[in-house]
Amino acid sequence: MVTQSLTYSMYNINYMIKIRNKIKSRDGYGLCLLLYIVCFSSLPILSYSQKQIVTGIVKSEGTREPIPNVSVELRESQLRSITDDRGIFIINSPVESGDLKLSHVGYEQTTVKFDSVKDTLFVIMKSIENLIDNVEIVSTGYYDIPKERATGSFSFLTNEDLNRFPATNILDRIDGMVNALTMDRSHLNGERTVEPKLRLRGLSTIESDSEPLIILDGFPYEEGLSSINPSDIENITILKDAAAASIWGARAGNGVLVISTKKGKFNQRTQLTHSTVFQFQSKPDLFYDPNYLPSSAVLDIEEEMFARNNYRERNQTPIPLYTEWLIKNREGAIDDTELSKIRYQFEHTDTRAESLKHFYRTGLNRHHDVALSGGGAGYSFRSGASYDSNRSFMKGNMYTRWNANMQGTVKWSDRWSITPAIWYTQQKQQESRVRYSSFTDGGISVVPYYRFMDEQGNALPVVNGLRYAYQESALDAGLLDWMYRPVDELGLTNSYNTEAELRLQLGTAFHITNTLRWNTFYQFLSVETGGSVLYNKDSYHVRNMVNRFTQGDLAQIIPYGDMRIENGRGKNRSHNIRTQVDGNNTWGDDHHLAYLVGAELMDRSTNSSPAIHIYDYDPELLLGRTNFDYTKRYTTRPTGSSLIAQGSGNFSQKNYRFLSYYSNASYDYKEKYLLSGSVRWDASNIYGVKTNQKGVPLWSLGAAWHLGKETFFKTDDINQLKLRMTYGSSGNTNPNVSTYPIISYDINGITNLQYASLRSVGNPSLRWEKVNTFNLGMDIAVFNNRVSGSLEYYRKKSEDLIGVTLMDPTTGIIEDALPAIVNRVNYANLKTEGWDITLNSQNVKGVFNWNSRLQFALVKNEVTNYETNEMTTTLLFLSQPTPVLGRSLDAIFAYPWNGLNSEGKPIIYRNGEISSDYIDYYNTYAIPDLVYVGDRVPPLTTNLMNTFQWRKFQLSVNLSWKSGYYFQRSTMSNMGEINGNYHRDYFNRWTKPGDEQWTDVLPRAEVSDQEVSAISTMHANSEALWEKGDHLRIRDAVLGYSFDSLHKWARRINTSFSVSNIGILWRKNKYRLDPDFPNATYPPPRIFALSINVDF
């Protein structure tokens, strides 16, 4: 709308009238002053009479929500304006018509015309899809700030990013979405399904927790992320450098993940949203397992081992099932024809296929979520509930989660508001003890010839715990059936763990002035964990216990009935309170200052109670027996004696208290020059005897320059160019180390007497770990924001890190005599540096759109101060990697490998000459002589996401690349047949002279002696087994479709179909192994998901 500048003149007239009322009592002087004001106040009216006031409202095309902080520029002059929180702008134009250029990070630059006949302008800006910077407001947990005004390093995941892939847990949703945030799964062994280890920009500590700090709705959250309902999360901000993370002080050295949940909005009509996700998980690929030999090969091995009398026929020691039949044939119980039939049956049986048939299934995960939100002029609210039911691909495994929350804000006046909130989560994990990897016959590798059901549908027994023939004779001896039938066990054992979490928050805000606000926040968090295992009386566990304690006269010490093991209960309680004053001042059009100062206190306690064994348990009456003589050792079958298990009598309690004072400020000049700084002081009850050691001052400084806004640099091709630099200090804490000596008490199981153990000698000079971080970055957007990105270099110097060192012998405490004691003190240093590059592009624009996002991260670390224990043996050093000065914490060391000789033995050198003294070589090989192989964690990670959009269809594909690291593969050892440790390398082992030209697999050892053991250990820890982990993977693909205004009751319906764990496109290693899961029995099964989201 274009009008005359009446507002300005009326303002001056009103001002004149007010002055006139004040001076009307003064005659001559007052009249002169009045005439003076009238004359000079008319000058602005004359000078601005030709100017026009142009007003407008700017909204987003997708959400129709107002867009704040949009830059509005009059192309014919240097006049600029910016939209407020309502998306409204006002600009004084010296001309009656012209062009306005509107720009905002994450939106396409827009140009609109105005003239004297147009009313208020309504401008719709189109967002650039799939850019990480779509939403400018980032959160540190203490305050929100527009990203363009920030000097620190932030990454931001919008609600759209989080909802792209419909996983039922938050970790799967963010995997591969954040630059420099990696998830290490190399520690996962066998069929373990624990959460991965998070790393943000590498490592900042050695002995302490290396994962980033999690902030949930403004407070530290130390429980598992599996408790959080992904549908409740609005966005996640990742704080990477000191300026961003140092506000969290001594706990932010590893970076910070700030999770903000969804909240209601003022003046918003009531909205109902519902989402449903169905995930179908394929059966695992058991045929991937490299530690497996086909039945025919294993049967040949057992026949040969039997012929050489390698099996000890003792009742307490299990021997292979086929060997039991060989013994029966030797003793005349079966003839050769019967033995041939049994071998033929075993030879044509595959335990992998049998396991897939009986113990695995297609997994089904279901997620249902409903939320109601809205608000009026003085209130806002949101309440939601969700239910997850995850049926694992392992039969008998089940996970359920209930979430409910209510939160809102009430304005009691224009200045005072209150924000209460409540969250409740309940989880239950049910687990089966029967799985493919447990069928080992007492060996290491899976027995390949097991059948679990016969043709008539009867469950078949397998070897477990004791010798099969001994268990087979139990009924004849008057004992209970002692056979182990895996199929029956699925319904006879019920193991589960539970967790209940209650989180209460209360916040108040009081506006002291229009620019000064006082906030107070309080949070109470309660987490209770527990669980139990219920064994049916017909389960193998109960029958085994009853039989083992049955005496010679067949008296049953353990009653034959159900058994319940009640796991120890855990209770965590924490109280957090924070008071904070926020200021936000603007002077003119050029100066803007935002600041805060506050203090917070946290009190956290953890308690645990011991487990209880209940015998002859009645699940209907909830009764059982515990009245046994637990001090008496009973004779057990087949040999020995034992106490009756009763659980532990140990309780534990830990208390942690943290006190912090903090301040933060940022200054903005002309929206081009930015300065920021923060100061924080942290103290804790676990550090330092002296008062000045209980606290640590931490700080940060940052600066940024919007070079693209300078007039001398102004160009239409560059939409944004921002340079920023920060430096500061944050820290890490290790709650497992204390300044005080720690003694634990226990009761001796034989004497029933109390005793104490020294667990830590205490360290009066214990200090916080300190991490100093330098960050240099550049943000750029060009070609009407069609190409944008950032380039960052960072360097972290970690000092006073907790490290292990030798104990002073004058203390009288000898570590070798007390192996539980480890002397941990502050002395180690670590250096980490790297590069982060993010590039976003809109490749094709129109009816068909193609957008790309490339994330590149390179990070390396180096130990700059550490004392290696000279008493450490080479084997211990290799099995428990120890920091090495000048090397990465992820460094891999190994015995050198020079191939095999003509006898199938490793080629070794002593003093530059080939040697055959393997025992001396092994016993005297020094740690410094080990070969540095590389790093076990990839220093280079790259993610590439391509998004294609046509009409209302959208397809996105996410790829990842990792390189520069190594993983250790398994192999067949020379004692594999003796130990039952099989591997497919069995077919590649050395068998005759000349084989050394093409294989590194050791030949079979005839006997186990000192030399054979030395060769086996050296080979297992040699560089021959380390493979390059470089690979290219398709992480996932998502196909979505949106229905807008489908019905009057449904504003929007979004559907998607997705596939994850698609597979590896290329890998460096020739063994077809997955480098992300080098020690797993199988890689994660493929997941297919269907999601529906409805907004009412």
C-alpha cells in the first residue's frame, strides 16, 4: 500500500501537543518554545512529503507461515528493511513505483513490483528444498539465535529432515544426515544389537566418555535416546565448536546435540495430527557368517579328530553330536550302515537354514502417534501420545514403548508467563535366549549339521553344557529329562527388562522491560529400571539346576518348579534448576546486542538393588521359596560341588552435583559485523580437594563478517558470503574417577564374612579435562541460492586428560597385586583437527526438481602426551589398545607379516636374518617393533543425498562413502579343529609346499604345543588380517507422495515408502565383508517401511 507520510506528521503534532500542555503555564518563554517546535517539526513533513510507505507481508509457500528476518531491499536505492516476527515489513520509498528484492537463507530470492495503486503487498517465498539451512533459528539449549547472526559452527535438522526416513528410533533417523557425526559399530560382535557409539568431529578425550552431550528441552539428558519418541521432536541443533557448545562448559568437549520437542503456538487453531509407520524387517542373512564350514567338511574333521583320540569322553565336557554316534559305532551300539545313514542326514542338513526356519521371522515394527495442539492469544498447548510395538526378526524378541506428554504456556499478563510440561515413557524389552550363534557344541563356531524338528514335528535335542550321552541317560538314572531342545525353549523362558521415565518441567518468564526478561526453569527426572527372567519348570534351565543338585539318594535340593530371577532394580533421580536473565537491545538501525547471564544447579543420584533368585515360583500367587542354606556346598552332578545361587547382596548409590555460572553475549553491527563471547564457571562434588580445584573457568570468543553485504562486494550472483572464526575452551568430565579413595564391601560366599576392596586410591589433584577449540568457517550461497554451502576447518587441543599411569611405589599399593586398581590422573594431551564441507545445489528447477546435498568430513587425532606402561606385554597391548605418543587413538598395531615359508610357517626375522625360533620371537618381541597398520575408524566420511521431485511425488536416495581405515577379519587358525573354531578359510589353508605363493592361512596343527600356540597368536594379531575398509553404500531410499486438501477434514496427507540397509555398491576388500560390521554374524537386515501422516 502506498500513502502519504501522514503517520510521521501526526507523530510530530501529537508530540507538539504534549509539549504544549507542559509549557502552557509559561507565558513568553513557553510561547517562543512552542513556535520553535512548530517551525522545526514541520521540516520532516516537507522533506518526506514525496516519500511513499510500502508495506507487505511475507509468507512461506509450503506452510503459509510468516517468515521473519527477510531482507527487503529497494533496488533503486540503498534502502533496506527486514520483516518482523509476523512477516511484516515497512520501507520508505522515494519513488512511487519500483522493484523490491527479498532474500532469506533457505528461500529463493524473490523480486516484486510496487506502485501507488497497490494495496499491502502479499509476497510468497518458495523454500529451497532439502537444504540444511532452511530454518535459520538454531538452539543452544539456553537461547535461540538466527543462524545468520551466529559466529559458531552449527548443523541443523528440521522436522522435515527428521521425518524423511520413518524409523521408530531417533538414531536411525539422523544417521547419515549430519556432517561430521559418525556412528561407530565396529564393536558389535555376533548378533548383538546395542546402540552405536556416537562421535562428533572425532575424539576429545582418552579415558572419559567420548560421546556428545545430549540436551533435551534445555537440560542434559543422560538416558538412552531410545526413550524419546521421534514424532515428538521438532528439530535438532548440533553444536560443534567452542562458540556454539562452550555455553555447556565442562561437559561439552565432545560437542552437543540439542533436541527440541514440539510445542503449541499462540493464535493457532486447534490441530490434530496422526502418524502411522509400519516397518518390515527381512530375516537376517545367516549365510553371510564367515565363521562357518559346511557340514561335510566338519564331519570329516570330526572323524579325523576321533580317529586320533582328540576328544576327551568326560561327562562334564560336551563333545560334538556326530562324535557321539562315532563312539556308539565303536562300542557296537550301531552298525556301519546306521552310521552312514546318520552321516548322510547330517551332511545334508544346514544349521543356517534350520535356524531361519525355526528361530527367525520377518520383523514387524509399528509406530502410532497422535497429537493435539493449538492456542489462543494468551495460551498455547500440545498433548500427544504414541505407541511402538517392535516385533524383532528373532522369535521371542519384542520391544514396546508408550509415550505420553502434555505441555503448554499460559500468559498471566503481558509480562508474565508460565510453561508447565510433563512427559512419561514406559519401555519393555522381551528377549529370547535361543538364537543361531548359540549352537556351538561347547566350541567357538556354530555346528553346521543341526536339525531342530523331525518329520513328525517333534523337537530334537542338541548338545548343550554337558556331554550328550550323559544327559541322554538321565531318565534311566532317576533324574529329570536333561536334554536341550531349542524349539521347546522358545516358549519356556520369558526374559524382559523394563524402564519407566517421568520428566517434569516448569518454566516461568517475566518481562522486566521490553528488552529484558527473567527466566526460571526447573526439571525433575525419574528413571526406574528393572527386569526378570521367568523359567518354566520344563525349561532346560530349571531341569538342569534340579538335576545338578540332585543328591546320590535322588533327593532334590532345588525344587522342581518354575524359577524366577528378579534382576536388580535401578533408580535414577535428578533435579535441575536454572535462573537466567536475557537481554535484547537495538539502537537505531545499526546496533543490536543480545546477552544473557544465569546460574544452574544439578543434583543427580543413581541407586541399584541386588538381584534375587526365587525357586518353586507360582506366577498366579506370586509366591516362591528362598529359604535355603546358601552357605552350604552341595555335591553336584556330574562332578564337583557348588553353592545355591541366591543373587548378590550389594546395593550401590552414587551422587553427583554440579554448579554453574554462565554468561553469553553477541553484538551485531549493521547486520554485517558480529562479535560473540561466553564465560562459564563449573564446579562438581567429584573434583579437587581444594576449593579452587572444584571449579573451572571456561570461555569462548567469536567473530563473523557478512562480506556479501558490503557495497564494494555486492553482486547479484552472490546471495550470501559470511566469514566466521571462533576460539574457546570447553571440557569433559569423568564421573568414574574421584578425588576421594573408594572402597567397596562384599560378603565372602564361602566364609559368609564381610570384606572390603580398595577400588580407587583417590586423586586430590583431580581436575576437569579441558578442550580448546579453534574454528574457521565460511558460508556461501550463489546463483539465487541455487548453490550454497559451508567450508570449515577446526583444531581441538585437549589438555589435562585423564590417563593411566604407574602408581608411586611409596604408597604401598602395588597394582599387580590389586588388579582392580587403575591409577588415573590428569596429564595426557590429545590433538584433533579436520575439515567439514557441505554443498547444496538445486540442479534442475521447474515441474521436475533435482536437489543434491553433499557432506564431506575429514578428521584425524594424535596423542601428544601419554606415558606407556613399560611393563605391558605385547599381547596385552594388542588386545587392549593403549594410546601411543604421536599416533592416533584409533591406531592399529600388529605383528609384521612376511608370508609363509615352504613348511607353512610364518617367515620371521631376527637381527635382519630369517629365524625359526618362534617361541623366543614371540616372548621377546617388543611393542616399539610392531607395525603401524592404520586407523580403525574412518577419517574420511562422505554423504550424498539426491532428491527428485515431480508434481507431488518425491524420491530421495542417500549414499555414504567411507575410506582411509582398516578392519580386522577373522580366519581359520592352525588350532581351529582342536578348538572347534571353524572358518571358510579352511579351504584356503596351506597344505603343501608351493601354497605359500597364494595363501596366508596357516596349516592345520597336529598337536597343540608352545610353538603352535605362539604361531597362532602372532598370525591372529598380524597385519595379514587387517583389510582396507573403503566402501560405497546405499543407505536408504524414500519415495513419498503428498495429498493436499484431500477432504474438508484432512488438510494434508503425506505418505512414503522407504527401504534402508540397501547394500554396498563397492568395497575395497575382496572377501565381501561389510567393513561397518566386521565382527558381526550378519549385517543389519533390510528394512521396508510404509508411513502415513495426516494433518486434520
